Amino acid sequence: MEVVELMRKSIQQLAPLIRKKEISPVELVKQCLQRIEETEPSINAYITVMGDKAMDDAAIAEQEIMNGGYKGALHGIPYSAKDLFATRGVKTTAGSRILADYVPEYDATAVRRLADAGAILVGKNNLHEFAFGGTNENEHFGPTRNPWNLNMIPGGSSGGSGASVAASSSIFSLGTDTGGSIRMPAALCGVVGIKATYGRVSRRGVLPLSSSLDHAGPLTKSAWDAAAVLQVIAGRDPNDASSSDREVPDYLDALSETDTFPMKGTTIGICKEYYFDGLDADIEQAIRQSIRLFEELGATIVEVSVPSLAETVRLQGLITVAEAYAYHSGYLKERHAEYGSNIRTRLEMGQYIPAWAYVEAQRLRQQYKREWAAVYKRIDLMLAPTTAIPAFAIGGETITLGGKDVNPRDLGVLGRTSPGNFNGYPSISVPCGFTSAGLPIGLQIQGRPFEEAAVLQAAHVYEQASIQAATSKLAV
């Protein structure tokens, strides 16, 4: 089987082949490393490739499986991780000169849990420096390029993760999401990305951007794959005080119900405030088509209002900057010049936010979360675009939107994701079509707290109803 053909398969497709010993982890990891070698000169999705260690781990996985010790769907599956996750004995740079030589002595909890499940880490992905940006234009390690068009951004800050999955130089990846940093690259790279409920996935060993908004989660090729990875990494971590002790349901079992589970009886909310403002025409058309498809599948579509949305987005930005500065203040004083210019200025803004403003933002956050809870008494899920615009040119200063030139790096122009971090609700981005220029579009599905199963079910049902065989359009 050709390298690209095998590597384009999903976990759901590969796991039975590995279990039945029709392909070996050694062969799969070897082909993954070959695919990385083929694509990296053009995409730049990786900062570190762990070839020797990955092959050693693959040999161990193969022996375990041959001896009857198959561990489950992730056993022998090669994956990558955003270079924000601590990896024992392997550099964890955060995409910055500040931590260029940092080698942790432990694995992040998510990385350790994946290792325990038999998954094989092949490398650490490029990212927007310290995860503080939406484009992955990294001044130290170079920009990551979108596999659909190498002149375009992949989204960020988990852009290397999204690009590696889209280019099939990893089967899945780990990313982080503070204002949309899993979901935006998923949308712009045409893959699936889920941010579970705040506290569902441990962040121990994940370098922080904004502690009260940060989430960790997977980027994958399908909703089934997202469920399989989330199943492994979710759950209480005694070493992370923010992690929840809520029981983790069987996500894959929930998806199996969708074979006979249409959307009938599900109420889906559409909120035009914020989410549908300033949309690219192709994106708006694709999202409205997706809404109609859910209606055809039996869902009841209702319009809802969240009056605080504009204020939510402003407060989310304030909290992010304040908490980011709290983490970086020492580095900024001692190693100021080592930051990239596009992040240094943003971080420095945090020193001018008074304590009372931060405290007030967190107070209002709790008030507005009650507003969200009231909305979800009427609905089960909410649909929205993941981004307002498609991928744009690396280094490009403006785009034309609605007849006006705008700055696409303004997250208010690019993303429609930050409310999901502010309220902490689970949210997934799934591919829902392409622009006239052939660039991917993402649909965002949000659900109630700790109801990831319902979000995954809806994503899975949507995928089955709108299968798109579009990999031939990739630039790599």
C-alpha cells in the first residue's frame, strides 16, 4: 500500500487492521515518518521529529500485539502533539526562543495516557509562539503552511497539529484551545477538532496561555476518531486541580447509537448575534446548507438570543491578556528581546490591565454563564460557523470582506470560537464544504457542559450524511 494511501486512513480504519495483524505498528510508523519527510519541506508542521524513539515504541507495540496484548483502538497509531505539551526527554519549545532548550523531565498527562493506550508519538508540532495567535506565523521556526494551499495560513495556534493531520503526516494530533486554537485550524485545514468541557481533559504538563480559559484536546480525521482519542485523555487528574471528577461516558458507544439515532427530537439553536456577523459569503452559504441538512435529519431548528455575546468576546480577550502576562512577566523583564515582535506587544498589554478590571471580568463571566445556561434550557445543541473567513495569505496584511479592507489577524474578524472558552462548553468543528477557491470551511457544534457525547453524536451523524471525498484536492 502506498504511503499516502495508508496515512490518509483514519483511526477507525486502521485499528481493525492492526488488531487483526494485517498491518504492523512498525510499518505504519515507518510510513508516517516517510510522509513527514515528504511533506515537511513545504508545510513546516513539525518543530521536532522523534524518529528513533517512535520506531522503538512501534517495535514494542508490535510485540505487545503479537503476544495478544492489544490495548484498543489507539494501539500502534502514530500521532503528533503541539509543542506545548511536556514530553520527557524531548524538547518542548512552545514555539519560542525563550524555551528553545527546555527538556521536561515528565510527560503531560494527556501524553502519558496516550502512551498507556499504545499510541506512538512521532513529533512535536509547530505553533503560534506560546499559543498566542491565530495564524501560526512563527517568527522563530517559520510559518506553518496550509496543506490545501501552501500560500495560506493553517490557522492557529495549533496550526502545526491541524496541518499534520490534513497532510496525513500524523493520524491525529493533540492541540490546545484558549480562544479557538483547536477549532480554527481544524476548520481551515479541513479536519475535526474538539474542545471538551473545561476540566474534562487534564492540562497538567501543558504550558499555559490563560489558565482559566485553556483547554486541551484532539485534532482528527473524523468524529469517530475524536471520540476514540477523547476517551483516552479525558477524566480526573489528581495533579490538575482544574480537572473534573465527573464520570467519563463511553463516547464510542454513544456514536454506535447514531446508526439508529437520527436527529429527531433534538432542538438546535441558531444565534445570529456575533456568530453570523461579518461572514465570508461562501462560508455563510455552507453553514446555512448544513443547518438545512440537520433539519432534514429531523432536528428542530430555533433561533436563540445571547445578549451578552459582544461583551463576552471583549471580556474573554481581557482575561486572556491578563493571565498571559501573569505567566510571562518574568520572562518579559529578563528576556524581552527574545520574543517574536507579534506576540511581545500583545503580552505587554497585560501589565496595563488593573486588578479590578480582571476581577470584574471574572465576576461577569459567572453572570453570563447563567445566561448561557438559560439558553440551553431551550436547546440541546447550537450550530455556528467556526471561522468567519477562510484561510488567508501568509504575510498578507488585509483581506476584502463586505467591500471593506480588514485585518484578518484580528480574532474578531477570523474566529467565531471564543464564547466556547468563556463559557467552557464542549464544542467541535467539523468540515462542511469548501469555498469557491477550494479552501475548507468548518461547522461548529456546541453542547451543554459535559455532554460531549451529544456533540460527538451530532458531528458523526452530520459526517455520515455529508461524506466528502475531497483529499485529492490537497496541495501535498
